[in-house]
Amino acid sequence: MKLINKKKVIFLLSGNGSNLLTILKKNLISTKFSPVAIISNNYISKKIKELIVSNKLETKIYERILKLTPKFIGECDVIFSVGYLKKIDPQIIDNYEIINLHPSLLPKYKGLMTHKRMLINNEASYGYSIHRVTKYLDDGEILSQKKGKINSSDEFELSSNHKRLEHQNVYKDLIKFLN
């Protein structure tokens, strides 16, 4: 599917890509952007690959990229890190617009294991932040945040609630940023 005059977005991920799958499905309906590439340091899920093929999306897939360098990026308007757990090369940060989905209400809980740390500290709320990427870890300008109330001390339940919140809202937040 060729999209004309749409923002070109590259996605970075490390996990199974449930947020990315949700974003791509929602974009099929409204076609607000063109997903030009998906770059992962792991394997990309079969569901994402099937969605790309079955909808004839012109999206390059790069799997098991252990060192992200500018040669993988190419032409794009924005790079969206959706659960990418690796450090991004400073040359990429300096030359591209990069936003990141982080699983906490920044500036709290930068880095990893955010849910565990929220529970240990008896936080009342969980949430996510979308922020600009800088050379400092989870430290760029916050563009969007959404939160929910923590109702359980179970980390798995908190993680499930958190994913549900992201799946409901991240696509809308990305579109707002692109406009």
C-alpha cells in the first residue's frame, strides 16, 4: 500500500511488538502515516510480518540488528522507539527526530524494571510517557503522558493493565505528534 504525502515513520523495538501491532492495525483504517521500516534487535513477531504482507505495506523489516547504525535508518520523518531496549547511536540521535514510549510517568522510573519499582515504592498510579530522545537516558521533553490507578500489588496484573492503557492511547498520541 503506497501512502502519498504521509509522514514516514521508522519503528524500533526489542520485544514482541504488541504496541506496534496495535499501532499498525489502527493505521490501516485511517492511514495517517507510512511505516517505512521496523528495526528490532530480536525477531519480529509473525503477526506483524503477516499484517505487513497481507496489506501489501511497503515496510522494510530488519531483525536481529545487534548494533543500530545510521545505515539502517534511511529517509524518514520520525523514528518511534516502541519498547526498544538498546542505546541509540549518538549519530542517529543528532540527525533524526526520535520519540520514545517509556513505561512510566517520567521523570520517575527511568530505565528498566519500572513496574517492579512502582510496586516496591507503593505508587498510586502507573502510566507511560512519550518523550523526545536525547543522549541522556529517558530525559527528553515529555510530549504525552497517560496514567491509570494501581489496584493490585501483582506485577503481572500491573503490566497487563499498563499494556491495555498503551494499546488504547499510544496510536492517538503518535498521530497528535505527527500532525
